[in-house]
Amino acid sequence: MTIKQALISVSDKTGIIELATALQKLKVAIISTGGTAKLLQEAGIDVTEASDYTGFPEMLDGRVKTLHPRIHAGILARMDLPAHRQAMDEVQIPTIDLVIINLYPFTQTIARPDCSLEEAIENIDIGGPTLIRAAAKNFERVTVVTDPQDYTALLTQMQTGNGSVNAEQRFQFAQKAFSHTARYDAAISNYLTALDPAVDLAGQRKPFPDQLNLNFSLAQPLRYGENPHQQAAFYREVLDISGSLASYDQIQGKELSYNNIADTDAAWACVQTFDKPACVIVKHANPCGVAIADTLLAAYEKAFATDPVSAFGGIIALNHMVEADLATAILNQFVEVIIAPEFTPEARLALAAKPNIRVLTVPQGMYANYYDLKRVDGGLLVQTPDNFNLAIDQLQCVTQLQPTPLQIEDCLFAWRVAKFVKSNTIVFCSNGQTLGIGAGQMSRVDSARIASIKAEQARLDLQGSVVASDAFFPFRDGLDVLAQAGAKVVIQPGGSIRDEEVIAAANEQGIAMLFTGVRHFRH
């Protein structure tokens, strides 16, 4: 099925002149519209305007251009059916064999803070999705291309296939086309159903749309899920995801597993919140060691010292470029994944000595998901991400004893770490280093005991340390455990009906206590 006639109408004009030039050399007749037709004509390419082709002028400020039987019959006709061939012959409509379309930039338009409803509506494409769907439906004869990155594949097929595209490639293009229009419609639905017509259509959007449409594309199938008997795959958002874990580049190592990706995400999210050189070591989605220092090597050594046992087989995240001395130090432990913005050539060479270690790079940048999602049976819990970072002027000292500036600095560090530890959370810290982490216990007092035991096992001294608790102390028993371990400052949200009892216990034990007014549950 040699391609003889193409329809081209694109909003993103990347590569379109080069493509049309190549099509013209292949003796493909080109129909086009509006700005695309003008651009191609100015480049010296022979183009038939859609209005000349249909004999019907564009109207309604360009809203109606291609919605015409001469175009849609040319796309939808099944020439393997005698009735279709006869109908096309009777009205003398030639076939259109290639459709190259991309749509008005709706998502880019609504992403602008100053975008009005009227502007958003005007950027809803009507003719484009109709043409794409028609061509994709008839993929057995028609080739449809919606992504400029596919122009090379299209031309390669045509140049090696005597002007035709094989059935497998046509089907792949059709799959991509239907996904393209599905994402487009989903974006429109999400935008419009987040507007409240009872208030003001042009006013603020609701935080959550009435209809939530999610779009992800398959990044890679995984060997198995959380356990070997579970199937799994990794999907990426169809957006600009620079700075997110999903934008990683793997420079060496075995294939990432389901658990690798989940744990690496937790480590990367935590380490990105620090400006100073920082290291986060994660095991089973919980930090087991976090530290900041003047150098990345010092930060790693401090983080590893928190819990060398749990660090075995863990994930290491670093927020600055990794150099050879740090890479060599890491090789002394068993590690599953190392992730950082970049590695020097010398560091890469050192790590290559252990080729099974998964080494990932992600561009530095604070990417944040728009929504935090959690599946439940038959439904989906949706919330905004916990991106709140505490400032020093938001702290309230509620005890007789006041913390020193250095202790306050450690409290802010501990509080930031606690946000990434599963509740109930207790984090001992000193001098920019975690000393003991109690995670995921059903009672806060047990998390406090575990954190102090962890420090003791690592031979870390808790005398004079600060402690972060992700939520308030319901009783004074947890505070008593921290005092007995040697803590001198506690940072916590406050808000318990027994706050006065806990504050009195702190005064009794000679502990300074800071309230944040913000809770950081993590489940």
C-alpha cells in the first residue's frame, strides 16, 4: 500500500519542513491547513490547502477546517471492501494514506498561571483528535503519526519499503495515536471538572477534580513485584519529569527491581531536601542513616555509622557529584543502588569494579508530584504531597529551658529526616547526623526505645542529642524514654490533650521542647 497522499496539520512544527520535503521527494501529495500550509509553502513545498481540496472555505475563525466528508471519507474508507470502493468512485474521493497531526497545546496553556477559561477553551482541539482517531481506527490502510520523534521511523519505513509502511509499524503508530488523544481528553476533563460553576468559571480551581484521569506510560516491565509471585511493571508520568526518580539514567548495574525503585524513590526524595552535602541510606523504604557535612564523603561516613547493620544491601542517595574517594569508600559495603546527580569519570571507573551495583543519575532539581496517591480496595486516596519544610521562625519553645542555636539547627535537621520515616517515628540526631531511628511502630514509646537501642548497638552516644517525633506524645512515657537515653531537646508537633503533662515532664527532666504545629505522619 504505497502512500500517495498525506494530510499534515501540526501545532508543534518541529521537523515538519524536513519531513514534508522528504515526502515530496517520494512523490506524496500533501494536503495541509492554516499555519502549517503557510510554513510549508514558504519553504517551497507544494501544498494543497484543505479548503481548496474540499471546495469549502475555513469558517468560524478556523474552528471548521477539516471536518468534511472529502477528508474523512478519504481516511476512513476501507478499500478492501467493494462497497467502500464503489462509494468512493461514485463521489470521486481519493484516499488519504498518511495523517500527520499533533494537537493544540492545551496542557501547556493551562499550566500558565494567567491562563483564563476562555483561552483554555480556545486551545481545545476538535478537528485534530477527530482526524487522529479516524486514521488510527483505519490503521490497516492508513498511517497516522502524532509525535515528531517518529518522523525518522516513518521515513525509514517509506524509503526502504517502496513508499509504504508495514502493518506492524502502522499498528504501533495507531496505538500511540489513541494514547495521545486519550491523554489530551484526560487533561481537558481534569481541568474542566476542577472548576466550580456555582462560584465562578474563571476563578480558582478546586484542589481535586470531580473526575480524576491519570496517564502513565510503560517505562519497563519488572521481573516481579514486591515478592516473586507478584507481577509488576514501572510506569512514568507523561509529563516533564526532570529531577524526579522516574527520569533516572542507569549507567551500570543489574536491572532495577520493584523494591529497588520504591526504596530509591524514598532515598532520593529525602536527600534532595538538603542544600549541604548530604547522604541518605534507605532500607525497606525507611532511612537508616542520614547525615550532612562539609564534604560528601564525610556525610556518607556519618550516615553509614548510624546503622551499619541495616545499611547492608541498602540504597545510597547523594545530593552532589560523587568523586572517586567516595565511590571507593562505598565499595567497602554491600549496596543495591547508588543514586546521585552525577559521578566523575574516576568515580565511574571505581564503581565499575563491582558491575552488579546499580548506579543511577538524576538531574538535580526539586520535582514534586502534583498528587500523592494510594490505592485502596475499589478506590484511590488522593492528597497533596507533604512538601512542607519548617522554618526557624515557625518554632515555638514551650519549656523553661531554651535550646541553643546549634541545637535548633540539629532539630531542624532531625525534623526534616523524620518526615521521611514511617510512623510512628523517633529520630535522634546530633551535629548533622542521625544517631538512632525508630520507625513504623504501633506505639510511639516503642519507637523511642528502638531508636535508643539502635544507637547503643552502633555505639553512638545519645548524651546531649536532639530528638524529632513526627507526631505528638500522647503520654509522657515516650519523653521519659528519650530523657533516660540522654536527649536534651525534643521537637514535636504538639496538639495533644496531654501537652501540659508532657511539657511538665520535659521541665522536670531538664529538656528543652519545641512545638512545630505541623505533623508528619507517613504510612
